[in-house]
Amino acid sequence: MVETLTTPYLLLAAPEMLDPNFSKTVVVMGHHTREGALGWIVNRLLGEPAIKLLAPPLDTAVHPETPLRVGGPVLTNGLVALFSDAVQGVESIEMAPGLRVSAAAEILPRLFTAPPSAGTLGLLVMGYSGWAADQLESEMEVGSWLVLPWEPGLVFTNDVDGLWERALARLGVDPASVSSSSTGVS
């Protein structure tokens, strides 16, 4: 299956997903090969805005209401920014067409000084979601995940309430109509 999936794409937790780390999540996938997969949950917010975790002088480089995403169960000590277009003078890695990642402090004032709105230029994320070789494929085979083609508007948004439901609706899936007797990841 991995040969047919081209990053970036969206990984949607199936309605019957039992793993609390991934229940009702939308994950943007930036890397997926036979050796493993890497992505970031985009619809889970940390209870505190990003500014609360940034030390001076970085705390003045972002708008006070800039949200911080919890990218997954693999925690890291640093924040990364996810965004779509290269930013002049800022070091970044193009994970996939239309998806860039940067841990450079210079990205903060370039993308996060404006008040948050429904659309956004980028996301600040702490942590990530990772899968070992063949792990994600096995989870897909048992129906734990659904795949949605890349839609930047579903990723680069601050409107995360109901994002999972909106993404499932793009596939014609109504979570309420799915039987809970299906097998999920536990």
C-alpha cells in the first residue's frame, strides 16, 4: 500500500479507533516509506497558547493567542513549525510538496505574529506521531485509519473544533453510522 500513498496526505482515525493517543485525530503525513512513517496531529491543541512555553525573547515573536498543537504521543523538547511555502532566510525541510518543517526561531515572527484566524500560514507543533516499518500498514489493514488526499485547508486552520468530522465527511463517512463492533487499535 505504501507505494500508492504519496505524502503529504491526511490520515484520519477511524471512528472505532480505541487508542486514546489517536482517537478522533487528523494527522498530516510528511514521510511514509517501507522503513516507517512520520506525521503530526493537527486537531489537538495544548490547553495553553504557545507563548506560555516560549522563553524570552521568543515569547515576543508570536501573537499571545497563537495555538500550540500536540503533534502526537512522541514528545520532544522543542517546537516545530509546519507551513506550506518556503520562507526566505529561514532554514526548513520540505517533507513533501506543500509541507515544510522548521525548528528555526526565525520562523516565529514570520508566521505567527498576526492574531489567529480560521486560516493560518503555519502551525506550531510540539511532538509528533511515528510508526515503525510496516506498523502503519498493519493498522490500516485492520481498518484503524482512513486516508484523505492532501487538503491544505484542513491542515492550515485554527478551526479545529469538528475538524475530524469535517474530514470524514469529505470521504462520505458519518461517524455516528459506523458500528462500534469493528476492530480498532487498542
